[in-house]
Amino acid sequence: MENYNYPDMIILGSTGSVGEQAADVALKLGVNINAISANVNTKRVEEQARKLKVKACAMSDIEAAADLKVQLADTGIKVYAGTDGICEMINETSTNNPAGQVVENSIVGEAGLLPTVATLKAGKKLALANKESLVAGGEVVMKLAKASGKEILPVDSEHCAIFQCLRSGNKKEIKKIILTASGGPFFGYSQKQLNNITVADALAHPTWKMGAKITIDSSTLMNKGFEAIEAVHLFGVSPEKIQVVVHRESIIHSAVEYIDNSVIAQMSVPDMRHCVQYALTHPNRFEGPTEELDLFKIGNLTFAKPDLETFPLLKLAFDAINVGGAVPAALNAANEVAVDAFLNGRISYPQIAKTVCNTVQSMSYAKDVHDLDGIFEISAEARKITHAQTN
């Protein structure tokens, strides 16, 4: 739209799938990107920094930050190092844009929690693609969001869909949130069939192109469990009001059923660029960056119940959020370690769920932890317990 004043942007996790798509959307809209961050991929960050003409970059890996500083020595771009450096960059990267600045957080894993906290404390708008921020630190993050007066704009396709559907009613009128799941590559498999799954098998997602960790989480349904926890915090509903439905086509991204039994669903082709753009333009809608949804081409939409016996991590996530406290943080940490162990050939595919379940069930005391320092302590302990099972 002509003469629309978009906020400036900071992209965290700029070399990942969502980060790359966020940069693509920003370029097409003419949005100014002030700063970017990544983990270790200095080659790609250098390319992005020069192309996007950013003011600052941050690398969570200290050695990578030192390398990037050399690579960008001929520019005026400031380079920050470590997670603390990412938080400093968020605080120090200013803008003269009257529309302000939005921080798009697509960092993978628990590493995204402190940057989320820094964004909210800085009073900046948060476009959140890092679900672990709410899985591990949901209570803390939502309190900060309320105190800052800034609405968290969800970038995950399911939560972006729910966010849009909720414009049709109010919180008191919600009967349930219908959270759709693709089912991953192993939908319909038996527990026996999972015994011989390879890393390549688990990375072959049927509808979405994502990073390795989230793709594995999708295959185990852990990702959907995390999204259920995220929805509890984002939308202020009880876990009992969230229903997970397997929808293989990934066309309905989620829906909301209201007390009059009306169901409002959001549909589009599976492409994260839609979600990024909506976070930038909300509450307005502009011409889309994705292809038009062709219902004749889709033909049929199917729905099924998730198999909680074969994929127990989904039920474990609901148990964790029902117990509360830092139990979801323990769940997230244990899963990060177990998935890494599988990707590196140290455990089999079925052992991901078994290992995570063992860790979480041994840490019921985490329910009494509600502060940020305590959450990180519980997370560290969960990692230690899980490492002992996977090495």
C-alpha cells in the first residue's frame, strides 16, 4: 500500500528458514532492517548485512562474532557477540521511524528466551517465531508483555491463524481453539514401524520446509505440544480448551470455535511469508507475498485425531502445562538434548520420546519454579539429566 509507514525491523535468527523469509518480505515491502543476528553462519550474515545495509549484527557464537567483525571491517556495521550481545543490540539499535521498530525473533530453541525478554523490556514490538520463549518462560514473558503494553504478534503459522480468527469474537466467547497439525512424515505409523526410522526419514516433512530441529519436533508431535503450551500463554485459555487435529494438507492453519458453535478458520497455502507480513502490517492487510489458495487444486481437506500412544510427547506437553511452573522448561530442555542426540546418531528415533519422558517425570519439583533465574536452573538440570541418558 502506498505511503504506508511500516515499522523498522530487527531480525533475530536471520539465516534460518523463517529469518530468510522475513528478510524477503521486508525487502518486498520496502521495510528498513536495522539489525540481524545468527549463530555461526558468518558467510551468510555478511551477505545479508551488506545487502540489507544494516546498522548492526550479532552472532551468538563468540568466535563467529570475532570472524564477522573482520569480514565487515570495511563497513560501519557494529558487531555484537553472544546472547548478551544480541540483547545489547536490541537495546542499542535505535530508529527515527515514527512507526517504531519490530523485533522478529526466529532464533531456534531456548536461546531465544533472553532476546524476547530484552525486546519487551526495551518497549519494542515483538513478532515471535521462537516458541520456546513461551514454552520455557511463558509466565515471565506474558507479564512483561502486559507491563510493556505491547501485544505479542505471533509468527508461527498456527498462532498467526488463531490470532486472526480471534478478531471474530472475544475471549469470553471462545469455546475451543482448534490447533491443526500436519502429522509429520510418520502419520499412521505404529510404534514398531518407528524403530527403524533414520535421520533422513525424519527430516522429510510432507508440507513445510523448516530447520532440522523443528522438523524432527514436527515428526514426534513435540512441536504441536509446544504450540499448545504457547497458545495457552498467548491467548489466555486453559489447556482443556485446546484441541489438536491432524490436518495433512496444511491448508487450515488453525481455527477457533465460539460458544455459538461457529468455527472460524484461517486458510492459505503453507508459506511463512504470509505470517511475517501480517505481523508487520497488522491490523491491516496488503497484497500477499504468497500464491493464491486454489481450492479446486486442493480438492479435499482431511482431519484425524492424533495418536497419543505412538507419539506420547504431545500428551506430555499437555501434562506439563497443566502442572505448570518450570515443568514446560524442563520438557523443552530435555527435548533439545534428545533431538540433538538423534541427529548426531547417539540415540534411535523412539528413544527421543522415551528419554524426554524419563527426564520430565523425574523433575516434578519444577512445578514450584516461576522466576527467570529458576527457569534457567531447571533447564540446565534437565539438560544434565538428559545428557546422561544419551551419551
